[in-house]
Amino acid sequence: MDELLQKYAYLLTHYCLRVQPGDRVFISTTILAEPLVREVYREMLEAGAALVEFDLAFRERERVLLQHGSNEALQTPPWLFKQAMETFDVYLNIRAPFNLREMQNVPADRQALRQEALRPVNKAYFERIADRRLRRNLCQYPTDAAAQEASMSLSEYEHFVYNACKLFEDNPAEAWMQVRAEQQRIVDYLNRCATVRYLGPSTDIAFSTDGRTWINSDGQANMPSGEVFTSPVEDSVQGVVHFSYPAIYQGHEVEGVTLWVNEGYIEKWEARRGQDFLDHIFTLPGTRRFGEAAIGTNYAISRITKNILFDEKIGGAVHMAIGQSYLQCGGKNESPVHWDLITDMTDGGEIWADGECIYRNGKFLI
């Protein structure tokens, strides 16, 4: 395990984040990830980082704030996080949850107050990752909570995470550079197209990507990765889309989501489970338009784990996100929410681009 964590730290530092001498680095996680944090800290210092700051959260920290904080406390962004998003060079977010449901039953109005306070910080974050002033990576450290959510033992989940990150390869960075090359061919093709259509069971949705950019997600922004994505032209999305996989957001699980869309605007929605939470989400600014459309390509991830970092990359699936667009793709929608919703394409699913079928049953044809 020590050897794997050292390989993980090396991959994060040198391939994902490309830490350079003089860089200021901010690491956000929980105290459960201390074994990985220790290795990353050492690796980044050896790479020449001038400053490595940490935010190591304890159990239910955010819940305690929302339940017991004054309005002033909720409206005050965390100072170090704000400074990091606005001025630091590198940001590493290591997911290491205690409890994936700890935010349930917290009053929605208090959550909304906190989201509004964080809005300018999030805006700075999205702007700075778009023009690469901020190099960031989101990754996972295996914990019991995440393993239980994925219906795995901890040891099984550890193997799943590290395999998805290619840490069992002799040279993980080289393996990810091969992914980059394979996906670049797909991205180059899609960037020559202006219209895309997803077809599948209960799904027929089309959108324009004219003037937008498809991005090759090759492990530098997320680890693991394996997807190509864009932000569709906001008012071009048209049709109906059904998401076959469950989705979790803010500790709430929603299943069987179907959205009806007209001229980019989500006019109707329903969920087999979690309708009340879905209703709440669509009251928030910007959530009734799409910020992302994407195609998963990581076939080492072949099962749902109820963790969007992995699930959105499933080889043979596509996803669309409601809310915040990616500025680097040319997206214009703004929202405090970016929620990825996923559907399986391996049973009759197709993707059409400029009138040509380029993908069928979870595999590219180009």
C-alpha cells in the first residue's frame, strides 16, 4: 500500500498538476486521507513547491456550520479557500468522505445561503481553471463510506480506485498519455462537427456545439479520468433525455430522472425516486439549462459506484450536467450547481454527429 500511495502521489504531482518550483499549492480533503496527503506533501516539496497549504476537514464540519452557524457565519466564505482559488497556482481536492449522507435534512434555505456566499469564489475558480492560471485536480482516497456506497469492501474498493487510476501499471503517467492520444482523435473529430444527438431507450436529445470546444479529459483535471466533454450552446438543446443511473448531489440520491427540454430550457422533469429534491434543485439559478455534455471512455470503470468522479467516466455511458458551464468550452451558463446525470448507452444507444452515426452500443465507430 505504501508503494501504491507513493506512485499515486508522484502521478498527482508530476502528471496531473505539473508542480513547478515556486508554485503555491492548496490541498483540500479530510483527515482520513492523511496517508496520501503525507506522500503528496513530500513529493510536492521535492518538486520545488514554495508553499503547500492544507484544509483537512473533520467529521460533519459542514453540517455543524449549517446547523449552528449564524447568518453571518454562513455568508462568510472560508478565507484560505478564497485566497487559494483567487491567487494560488495549484489546487488538489482529495475526496475522502466520512459520511456521504451527512448533509441530509439540513434546511434548504441555509444551504442556499451558503451557496450564495461561495458564488464569487466558485466564479473565480471556474475562470482561473478555464485560462489555466489555476491547475487543479480532483481525486479519490478510498474510505469506508465510499466503499459502502459502492457496495464493496474497503479492500475491494481500494483495488477499484487504484486500478481506475492505472496505478498498477509500471508507469501510470505513460499509460495516461496513451489515453490522451486515443481521445485526441475523438476530440479532433467532434470539434469539426456542429450538431450532436444522443439516441437511446427513452432518450432523443440533440444540441449544437457550433463555436464550442470539445475537451480531452486525460487525467490532468480529474484522476481517474477518461471522457471527452463540451458545453452545448445553451438554447440549442432539444428533446427528451432519460438518465438510467442513480445520481447523488449534496447527500441526496435521485433515480430514474427524465428531462423534457425545449430550446435549451428544461420545461418538465420527473424522478422515480427523489422527486422533492429534484424539484428543489430546479428552483436554483441556472439549473434549468445544461452546462455540459460528455462521453465516458474509461472501460476500467464498468460498474456504478454512486461517485460521480468515477461514474461519469464509465466506458459506454454518456452524461449531461445541469447548471454551470465550462468556460474553457465556450459555455455561458452560470449556476451554483453543476450536477452530472448519467445514462447507459451499451444497449442500443447511439451518438450522431452532423447526421452521421459515430457511436453505437457504448463504442465509437470512428
